[in-house]
Amino acid sequence: MRTFFFLLILVIFSCPDFAQTVSGTGSAISAKTPANQFTTSTNAATPTEFTSSNLPIVVINTNGQAILDEPKIPAGLKIYNKGAGQRNYLTDVPQFDGYSGIEIRGSSSQMFPKKSYGFESWDALGNSINVSFLGMPEESDWILNANYTDKSFLRNVMAYQVWQNMGHYGTRYHFVELILNGQYQGIYIFSEKIKRDKNRLDIAKLSATQNSGDEVTGGYIFKIDKQTGSGGSGWNSSYLPSVSSNGQKIFFQYEYPKETDITSQQKIYLSGNVYEFETALKGANFADTANGFRKYAVENTFIDYFLVNEVSKNVDGYRISTFLNKERDSKGGKIRMGPVWDYDIAWHNADYCEGDFTTGWAYQFPCYEDYWQVPFWWSRLLEDPRYKNNLACRWQNLRQTTLSNAWFDTYIDSISGQLMEAQERNFIQWLILGVYVWPNPSPLATTYSGEVSTLKTWMHNRLSWLDSNMPGTCDPAYGIEEDEADNTLNIYPNPVIDNLNIKIRIFRKSLVGIMIFNQQGLVLTTINPVAKSTGEWSESLDISSFKPGVYLLRITINGNISTKHFIKI
């Protein structure tokens, strides 16, 4: 099949007219047509000229070929981007001028007229090549997300950003305006695809020859999702979901290695490891810190994933587009939640199954007739007092920073301000402001500013409800004391007089943050998470101003918390 596309690309790219195609002008526009003749479609009330943007501009041309669900078809790709704060013109020299393979992506979103696309960066022969786009680390797989139903354009990126701010790898993104085959398409999110990569989800590479010993233990990416869209083969959980009255089951799908690449031995190992985790969690001793669920799973990734889904009241949360990953045993080995993905109908954008309510829990999904149900994990975890207390501590900590009202207001204002110009063109192209698009809740805002205002109001009310209903009791000294197997932490001297030395051995690139609490639970020192490379990392903290007593040091490594006490003398 790929050989066919190599030949097709050679034919297309040898056409006399292709020089003007890859230069950024669409197939419907001659080489001499001025760039300002890119216009909105005839569906728009008043077609408008498009010549420049404060956002990067992406131009794709398929030379008359229809874009399919799959496979990818060849296309010219051009990106205009002069950098932050610079205005981009279609008459500029492009930042990138090359080739790609493009296909339609998504599941239910394919019903919308504004399509989302997945694409690979290709060379002229149709081979995938790694390219750095818009300052993101180089790779070959990328996504253009239409966000048709999310008229604020904020919901997906807000989830990605919150997950990143929590200290985990989250999808990087940029807003762009897209021209496809000479036709203006509006605002898109140009983002990474979830992949195993040293600059994305940095877990061990697993080849088809690694089928035994430590090698077969990782790394893996798998997910709970529909089998439409990018869904594929996998296996059924041995344990029923919280609701199974209509024969519902939990189905895990292979993501990495791909279903076409994963071996029988690797399938057996991964499904067996997940079975052991679920069995431990279902068992009578599930809360045991040594032999319960924590033996198989990194607790704090489950806490953070819970918080992202509950803050956003994600109607798809836990049951659809739910990614997990597992590192090789020698590098940690436990199951981790994430990265987060697909939040365009979260944050008050679903008019069914209480998705628009500011009250209630997303994990207690109320639609029992729906086939895709929530695994039993989340209600079971909340039966563990230690887990609940750790959840309460994490919530209180994040409410001062990443999950504060002020952070959400600032982030929403920042992104919406950046989009204020482009949204006018987008909503001329797509006349949907004030119009119901599944599954928008009522009332429908008639302006972009109204969409943003409605989101902020809902956000404040949701946070207030969670403040009043978050389970558990936070004791700063009662934290996750297990030392992650993939990192080692030492502090010295202890007792200490003036300078506390912290030494961490990191076996994979990580985000590391530090906090110190006194016995009353007050935060005395905070170092926000910063990226640290593989190897030994040390920090010296001046605590000479501290009063004599016992203190708690909390280290966050990729969202996972380790705690140690020290004595100031």
C-alpha cells in the first residue's frame, strides 16, 4: 500500500502546477492569484479576505484528492510562523515548506462539517520524517483538531495544560489558522499525538524481539476507549465496570506497541499485569501499602487523573479516551494514568448525563444504559482512607496554584485574548454561535465573549462545589511515603543547622518540585516543578531562618510525591 503512495506522490509532485501548490496557494488558485483571495466558503454570510493572522498559518494542499478516514493521502504542507508576537502573512517566506500524509481523524467528531485531521511529516517519497513544528520537539505524527463543538476552543488545551502543570507529560499545542485546498477552515489546535518518544511519553522502547525478562515488562501505552476512530484490538477486563446491568464490559486497547506490532508474549504480559493490578485493587487487602494496589500502580497519577476529570466534570472521563502507560520494571515498572486526552465536551459542554452540572461526581456516571461505563477502580480507591487523605492534600495544594480560581481566570483570558481576532473569521466560516451543535448545553451564547464568560462562571461554581465535597482530610505529614523505584531521594545532614542538601538520582527526564511544611501544615518553601535530565540532581536549601523543630520535605517527581521528615536544630 505504501509503495502505491510513493508512486502517487511522485506523479503529483512532478505535475507542472505543483510548484505553486506547495508554495502555499491551494489547487483552486493559480500561481498568479494574490494571497488575499483566500476567502471563507460560500456557506458564510459574507465571504471575507484572509491575508494575515496573529496566529501561525497552516496551508495544506492535496492537489484535488479527497481526504479519507484512512489511509493517509499525500499533500503539500506549508507553515507560516515568524514567532511569538509577530504577525504572519501569506506573502511571507514560510517557516516550513514540504510534504505530508493526511487523513481525517476522530470518532463522533467526524459527523461535523469542520473535520479534524491527523498527519505525518513526509519526505518526497512518502517516508515519515521527524520535523520540529512551531517550536515543539521533532516527531513525525501530528494532529489538527477542529474543536467544532467547543466554541471557546479552550477545553482540550486547558486539560493538557492542567496535566502539564501537575508535573506530568501533557500534549503540547499551538493555535493556528488552516487553509485546506485553497479554502479557509478556521481555528485549529496544532498538537502532538500521544506517542512513546523521548520528548513525549518517555518510556522504554519495546521491539518485537523483546519478549522475556525485564525487557518484556515495558514500556507500554494502552487505553480504554471506543473501538471506532483510532480504536483497535485488545482484551476485556476480568472485572465488570461499576455498572454492568446491560452486559457492559471494560475493553483495553493496545496503543504502543501498535496492534500490528505487539507480539503474543507482550500481549500476555501486559494483560496479565493489568489483571494483577485489578485483582489487588478488588481484593480484601487492596489498601495495604506493600501488597495492595500500590504494588502495581503509581498512586499520585490516579489522584491527579481523578482531579482533572472531576474539575472538568468530564462526561467521557474514565470510560472513553482514557490513556494509561507502564514503564519497564527496571525503570519503575508501575501503571500510571495519562496522558489526558479529548476534553472538548468536558468543562460544561455536554447536555447529557449531567455533563453540564456543576454538582456531582463524573466518576459516578449516571447513564446506566450507555455501553461505555466507568471501571470499578475509582469508587474502590475512595474506600481507602490513605488514598482519600492524599487526595485531599493534593487538592488543597493545587487549589493554591494550578487549580486556583485565579489561575483558571488568567489562563482563559490569556488564550481567549490570543484568539479574539481569529475567532471572528472562524465564526464567519462556521455560522454556529448561538446555534446548537451537539452536545452544547443551554443557554447558547451568541458571541465568543459570551462563550468565554459562561465557561468562567461554570468553572468557579464547579470549584466551589468540589471545595465543599472533596473527600478525605489532609495531614501534610501523612503523605505518600513510598520512594518511587525509578528515582532515589536522599537528604542530609539530618538533623540540620543551616543548609539542607537534597540529592535525587533520576533515571528518566522528570519534572521535579519541592515544598517544605511546618508541623502546622503551613508551606514555608516552594520550588515549582522544573525539568531535570537523567542523572544525579542536587539542591541546597537555606533553612537558617527556620525555628528548631520537625519539618516535612515533599518532593514531587512527575506528579508522584515522596516525603521525608527532617529536624532543624
